[in-house]
Amino acid sequence: MAVRGAIDIGGGFVDLVAVDEQTSEMVWSKARTTPDDLSRCVQDVFDLSHVNAAAVSQLLHGQTLVINTILERSGAKVGLITTKGFRDILALQRGNRRDIFNLRYRKPEPFVPRHLRREVDERTLADGTLERPVDAKSLRDAYRALLEENVEGIAISFLNSYTNPANEACARELIRGFSREMEFQRVPFICISSDLSREWREYERTNTCVLNAYVMPLVDRYLRKLTSEFRRLGMQGTLYMMLSGGGVATFDYAAKFPIETVESGPVAGVVGALAVAEWVGARNIIAMDGGSTTTKASLVHDLEMKFTTQYAVERDEYRPGYPIKVPVVDINEIGIGGGSIAWLDDLGTLKVGPLNAAADPGPACYGLGGTRPTLTDAYLQAGFLNPAYFLGGALRVHPDLAQRALSSLADHFQISLDEAALAVLRIANDNAAQLLRLISVQRGYDPRDFTLVAYGGSGPMIAPFIAEELEIPRIVIPAVPPGNFSAWGLLMSDLRHTLVQTLVRRIDVRDSASLLNAHYGVLEESVRGLYREEGIAQPVELERTADFRYSGQEHTITVPVIPGTFGEKEVGELISTFNDHHQREYGFCLESPAELVNLRVTGVVRMGKPTPKAPLPTPGAPASPIGERPVYWGDQGRQATPIYRREQLAPRARLSGPLIIEEPTTTIVVPAAFMAVVDELGNLIVERK
């Protein structure tokens, strides 16, 4: 038996999904994350699934290690080597602030302090001409100085290296030679900016390189330990890591370029939601993942994932964040999840998140030492959660501990425990609704034109309240266990690499066709080379895009580019394509010449994808509740609410809210204004009556 497996390690739980490649039979399991020793929770999740690790031919992995390391400032001590005169580029950043009228603007603090930033005499011109080679003596002095500071990683970012990386590559080779000569016990990890990005913008490219070096030692140790654990379990299959660009790559690739996995886990859920959208016939969706620590959302229009060229860690209304120049699916998140703590600010106002109880000790109701009220405690107190069926009964929760935690809020506001729980739920739901407004309304999309695909442990619970607030007409709860959905999304991913090359020039000049042919040829061969390095022999599908703008503009839009050889006719068609896209995006086009900024090539290797195959009751069989329990819905007080088990719901079953549907990985809430229908694949379609 050959099995494809996927593991997603989140802040609260680790999820496993495995699919038999012959029968398409799927098994899943879920275990608590053990932050102090991740190999322990990997062992636990395999034990619970009863999957034979030796039968796993491929294992795909998603994680939040990289993003959490950056957010928690727990990465390596890093040094920067840059061109003479550009030592302070990380501090200077950009003069054109996103919001010049923001009185609360805070400039990001560089990840490399000034005393760890060193200069080297070298120079590459903007057109790629090598004016001066790397001065070996100044490089040696810089390297020795950083070694004496005990840095674990070194980022090398030279001016204009995106046009010609020769000096950066030379510096890396010289440093390797110095390492053999110098008597230092520890040799730091080295990364160069041109390996990560061949795109212009010196500050952004340098910051990307620095953050890659910042997480590189930690990710290397993590992947080595994880690989050792998988091999100890008897697994000999290929190990893949989810990339932020919507594809997967080998562990070796992820160890070299860990910054490309900055949104590894969340992106897998979007890939899975896209597959569900095709099954239910929805072309426009909002994918929403409600997890233990965060709620994440991504808008998909016309079945095309959106990618951002302006991704930044820690960007919010007051801070520009830290830019990263790697392919990233456009996904936003907010610190609201099952473990989010409800707390009072200095004015006595109730807040929910981003403080989180995490996996250890977890919500108060877990009985593992947590005492502060969380979103999970509020759901339990309000009656939405079944204390005897949390994680299918695998994890015991304690209503009395939830009451004790919520009592501080109830006493402060002089309200009942039920009212305190409902207040926590309403604030959390409103915050999550604001996240969906951000990615839809504020970008010119009407959420009423979209289907909400909700997954994660808390996603199906908050989805109907958000849909009511934003008037979203339809919610889809996938047939795949929602609490394991992101892990399943890994299995729906293809191998994918994207390379970018900046080439700023007007497209209407005579030699444009030959330049496009030459540069696309180099990019396509480089993409094929990446797959050869990974030992992947399957056919590679190449997709071309380009970033264009009108001459005199700053911002660009990305347009598709036809395959094959360019001539004058094809260049004219490319200009027309840009004009059409600009008209569609902004409602107008200009007479100004079109200017090319970036060329992009994505190489995709298709992988087999499973479809849900679980035993379902006979279609049309009547659905019967397993019982009732009092649920606090709000103004009406506690109401006796029918409770259903999802595995007992047959295709074409129709249920009228209010009701609750339980399954091991989540609880699905259907308020009075909604109907729930089971489709032929077992997806639950929740629509307004």
C-alpha cells in the first residue's frame, strides 16, 4: 500500500491526513502541539492515525515556525555584509511612507543592529556592469569581525546585484575559503540576496536576505530533527514543505530558502479551498481558516489565487512592517482563534486577542493550568460546544473551569456568565468580520458576491455570524474534516517554483522581442534547473507573467504572457493585454507608452490530488438529532437546540436552523436564519433561508 501523507503543525494542534493512492481512502488524526519537542507531537499524531509510516511515499508538511520566529524575535544573531556606503540601508528604509498623515507611525527596528552591519568595497552598476570586483581584504576583515561577534547567520546584499549577481557569488566563495583558514569553531550560515530575489528595490531585497539568514539556523535544525524523526518511524518517502507561493518544494530547498515558507501553513488551506470551490461550482470565494491562534482569510476571484508583491510581516494600520520579496499568496490574518484570551484594557474595555493561551497551557477549560478566559471557554459556556465530545471525546474539557475563568469578566461588568460569554463571542466575531471587510470591501469587492469556505477548528463556528454581518449568502463547510483541512490542502498542492527578473524598459522599442526571448529563456532554464537539483524528473509546465506600468507611473499590474517565441506581432498583443488589464483594474487606460518592470516564470509539476471518499449514509435518508441542549443565542436566552452528528447526515439532507452539528474536529453552528444542505460529496452548504 502506497500512502501520501500531510502534516500541518499549528500553534495549538498538529494535524495529519493520509490518502491511500490506490483506493483514495482517507484517514486523519489530530494531536496537541508540543512546542518544547515537536518530534513528540509528530509521534503522537502518527500513533493516533494508525498510519504505517513505512508506507508513506510522499509526506508534505506545513508549519508556522518561520512566521512565529520572526514575530517572537527568537531567530539567530545575524550580521549583514553590504556595499561600501550602504551600511544603513536597513535603517533608512523608504522615504515614501504608506500613510504620510499617520501620526502614530512607527519605523520598524532593523533585525541587524548597526554594529553587526559591515561594508565591503565593490560595485555593480545599474545596467549590470561590474565596475569593481570584491575587495578580498575588506571582505575578510568584515567576516572576521562578525565571527568575533558570534553571529549564526550572515546576509550578503550588494548594490544592484539583482542585475548581475557575480560579486555576491564571489563573496560567498571567498568566505568559504576564509572559513577553512580561520580557527573559529562555529561557521555561520551564509545567504546572498540574488539567490532569493532578482527583483529591484534595494531595501526590500536586503531585508528579505536578512530575514532568511535570521530564520535559517533554526529551520535547518528543525528540518534535520523532523527528518530524523520521520526516518526513525520508518518513512523512506520524499519530504516536501509548503511554500508561501501556493506550491511545495523539497526539505532541502526549504532549508536553503526558509523565508519562502513564511506563510506555509495558512496557504495550504487556500489551495484546498480552491479545490472545494470547483467541486461546488463557486468561482468567487473567501477562504477563512479559524485556528487556535489566528483567523486567516484570502479572497479568490474567478478561481484564481491572488498573489501579493507587497507582502510584509507585522504590517498594520500604524506600521509598514518588514517587506519580503518572495512569492506569497495574498492572505491576511488577525489574532483571533480558539485560544484567544479575553482581557480588560486600562479603561476597563473588553478585548479579545491577540494574547493567546497557545497549546501550553491552553484555554482554562482544558484543565492544564490556564486561568484566563478564552474564546473556547466562551463557546463552552454558551452551550455551543459539547464537553463530552471535544475532539470527538479525545480531549476532556471542564465547564466549571470555563465558568471560573469567565467570572472575572462577569463580575467586572455585573452581568451573568452567559452574557459575559456572548460578549466575548460578539467581539471576536466582529474582529473576524473586519478582517473579511479588509480583503473584500476595501479592495472593491462586494462580499455578497462571494461564497465563504470556512474551515479550521473555530472557522465553522464563527462563519454564520460573519455571514450574517456581511450578508454573505452561502457558506461551505468542506466534507474533509475542517480541523484537518489545511493538512488536506497540502495534498492538493503541486510542486511550484517562481523566478523573477527585473528588466525596466519601454516595451515599444525595436529590440523588445529579442530581449523578451532571451530573458524568458534564461528564466525558464533556471526553473528547470531548480527541479533537476531536487531530483524531480516529471514534466514541468511553465507559466509566464510580467509586471507592467505606464511610463511615469510607480505601481505595476501583473499580466499573463503567451508562451513561445516573440516577434513584433506578439509584442503588440502583449501591450494590448496590459491595456485591457489596466482598464479592467482601474476603469481607464492611458496613451503613455507601456513600460516593462519585471518578468516572471513559474514552473509547475502536477501531483495527484485526492477527492473526499468517506462512507456516507444512503442519499435522502432522514436526518435525526441525537438530542438537544440549551444554547445561549442572545436576546432569546437559552433555547433547546437540536444536536446532529455530521457522519449521520446523508447527501441531500436538509436541516433548518437553529441547530448544531458536531464532528470530531469542529462544531458547526447554524443560526435560525440559515438552512443547511448536504451535497453529494458530503460538503455542508449553509445558506440563508
